[in-house]
Amino acid sequence: MKDTSIHSLFKTENLYFHYFVMLPLFFFGICVCSFPCPLEI
């Protein structure tokens, strides 16, 4: 029973970690796509 509770806790923490990492990367990707890089000019 302890193993399943740890697994469910890990799944919820992994879900929060997934949103915590993907949201900044998502906005960073929008900024990179919308603004041209000065080094390329």
C-alpha cells in the first residue's frame, strides 16, 4: 500500500513539474518565434 501511495504522489508531483517546465518553455518559444534574433541580422 505504501508503494502505491508513493507512486501516486510521484505522479502528482511529476504533473506539477511538467506544467512548471512546459509553461516557461512555451512562452519562450513564442517570444523566439515572434521576435527575430539580433545575431541573424
